[in-house]
Amino acid sequence: MNQIKDLQKLIKLTGERAKLDAKANDTYIVYKTSQGQIVEEFTDGKVVPCFEPE
């Protein structure tokens, strides 16, 4: 059970580090929401859905 908690902690820390890097480089991060949608999150908190090209 500890391995699962350790993995969850590492995933969370990786996401937090990505946000810090995005802020330092004035860019955004891309991730998949719990609803399954891929979004871009900017440093100002704006979240924009990514659309696949048609």
C-alpha cells in the first residue's frame, strides 16, 4: 500500500514542478482532466481545452 501512496505523491510533485517551470518560462502545461479531456493550463489560471485537428 505504501508503494501506491509513494507513487501518488511523486505524480503530484511532478505536476507541481511542471507548474513552477511553466511559470518561470512563461508557458503552459498540458494534462488530461478527470473527465478525459486534454487541456492547456496557463500560469494565470486560464484553462483552455485542446481540440484534435479534423
